Amino acid sequence: MDRPIRVLVAKPGLDGHDRGAKVIARSLRDAGMEVIYTGLRQTPEQIVAASIQEDVDVVAMSILSGAHNHLFPKVVRLLKEEGVDDVLILGGGVIPEEDIPGLLEAGIKAIFTPGTPTTEVIEFIKANIIRK
Amino acid sequence: MLDLDIEKRLLESDKRACARLISMLENNDEKAIDIIKHLFYKTGNAYVIGITGSPGSGKSTLTDRLTKALRKQDKKVGIIAVDPTSPFSGGAILGDRIRMNDLALDKDVFIRSMGTRGFLGGISKATWGAVKVLDLYGCDYIFIETVGVGQSEIDIVKMADTVLMVMIPNMGDDIQAIKAGIMEIADVFAINKSDLDGADKTQVEIEMNLDLNEKEDYRPPVVQVSALKNDSIDLLLEKLELHKKFLIDTDKLHEIRRRNLRVEIVQLVEEELLKIIMDRANEDDILDELSERVARREEDPYSAKEKIISLIKKD
């Protein structure tokens, strides 16, 4: 692919900890991607609107507050309602092991928990991007 | 998404079609270029305002506030926010949306972030294309927010109808203000964060500088604002509108746009020519060999240039 991969990095929910999201954003940048960083406290609606306007390949969300089971699937659903079917949706943050299968089933393509090497995220994106 | 109906959907103000077309132009997609060729005659309705200034001067927040003021007048607004692409990795962090989150859900606002992708001068090459797409999408106003600029990234002037220069108090002594470049391109000055000490002094410095200009029929106004506190935003918008009115009343708008389009055409020709030449120079490693010879002082750079140019002259 001879164009940069575009990634929206967003923090849905109310927690104010964006260190992890920023580390990911920086790593993706260093891997040659264009990262649209939207900052803290995004509603699923805002994330979806930004994803559409920015025409991203990937939506990467991070939550540390525990609201992942509600917010992640909602973003998937809203994107689907808007007819967006070519975006890779990823989740990260403090996600209990037992919640992961349900999130994957809801359409999040991968969940990355603390300690994941950033190279793993980069490789996953490169291998799974939907729009070539 | 079907490419077939993207053109029709763009004209119906479909956000996804608009977004996709901008991406396609950013990636030099021939299909997108054909669509613009086909629709170009319909462009020229949007009024383009360039917003420039040093990093951290508050360009994004001010863009957000001006957009909200225009939305009160029911205007449709497009925003192109440019941030720097890393020359090393080719990646970028585009963070201007952080200051514009309230606008994300407004159906009559379209925000697009762009990396400079190797283009100097504070904007991206694809910004030209994005402006046309947003124009066709139906925007009344388009803001182009440049990367945070230093002293000479002034390409925005070649793209905008009106250039807004965002300054902040205490950014250096008055000699900064009389250096070439930045000061000469502004149609309106905003001194943002004007609740800080030194705003009046900054205003005086700018005004004194403007006093030295040749007498012209338009003098750029200087407005003290605070984007964060939403202070004097309406006044600033009024000054921007006055510049627009001046350009229309004096028929200068057409002149500016012709000048800008001329720059755009030259830009496109340069790009294509460079590509043709460099493609030939990279064939058979001609460029690599010449560089090596020049490095060994067996040849000089001027003669190397002549050899490369002669490659296409033969055609």
C-alpha cells in the first residue's frame, strides 16, 4: 500500500487517563501512519462522526474506566448504521480477560491490554486492514 | 463504497462521499481527479479563509469559535486542519480536532485533518484538492488551518481568499515583526490570549509596522481576542467579513483567485515534470551513479544536472 494508513485514536468514556492512548499514537506515527488524535471524553457518536469525516482505516479506542462493554459495541453499531463496513475497530485499556470474547463477538477485531508491545498493534493493523 | 455514485453523492452533501473523495485526491487517485475535472466548473462558491500563526497560538480553538459564530448565521463550514508529517517515518499525529470536538456532530460542519506529507510551506499539497471537494460539498466557508508556522511558511496565501494571522502577546521583540514573510501576508490580525500581559504592546508593534506600509486602500485590522474565553470572536468575524466585502466591492477577489489558480497550475506542472525527470533519472541508477561521481569530485553538480535534464530533452 503506497498511502499512509489513517488511524483515529479516541478515548471514549469519562476516565482522564490518556497516557496509553498517546503512547500508541506515537508508535503508530513512527510506523508511518497518520494518527488523528481526538482527545479525552469522546462519545461514541463523536467517534463515529470523526471516523467518517477523516475517512480512517482504523478506529482505535482506549478505556480504563470499565465502560468498555457498553461503549465499544456502541461504536461498532453506530458505524454499521452509517453504512461504514471497511474500518478496522480495535480496543485497548484495562479490559478484564472474561470480557474479551464478548467484545470480539460484538465486532471489535482485537483487544490489546496493558503490557502489549506496540509492535504487536502495528503488525496487527498492517495485517488486518480492510481497505487496501 | 461505489465509485460510480460518489460524484452524485458529493453534490447531495454526503459526508462519506466527501471524505472518500478527499482521501482519493490525497493519494493522487486518477478517478478522483476525473471527478474534479468534471465538476470544477461548479466550484468557486465557498469563501476560503486561511488561518495561520505560530505553534500554540490558538489557531484550532479560534477556528472552532469562528465556526460556531458562522453556524449561528446558518452557514455551512468546512475545516481543513493541517499538521506536520514526520520527514523520517512519513507518519503524523493530527491533533487539531481535540479543540473542535463540539463540532463533530454538527451536520453542517465538516472537519478534515491532513498531514503535510512532505510539502513545505505550512499546508499540504492535497489541501488544494480538499478545498474543491468541500466547495462542491456545499460549504459556504472553508477554513484552512496551517501547521504552526515560523517565519516564512506562507503558502497559505496562495490558497486563501482571506488570510487571518494569529499572534499572541510577548512573542519576541519588534524586530520579529518586521522580518519578511509572515507579516506581509495577513489580511486580518488576531491577537489571541489577549488577556495576557503584553497584548497592547503587541498591538502597537503590529500597527506601527502597518504604518510603514505603502498607503493602500485596505489596511489589515488588528483585533484582540480570547478564543478560550470566547471574547471578541464576533468582532473578529466582522473584520473577516469586511475584508471579504472589500475584495468583492473592488473586484479584487477575482484577481486573487486568478493569481492563486496560476500558482496551483504551476505547482501541478512542476510536480509532473519533476516526476517525469526523476523517473528517468532513477532508471538504470543514473542518479545514484551521478551522485557517486559528484561525491568523488569526478563531476560537479551543475554538469550532473545538465545530464539529467538531457535525458528528457532527447524524447
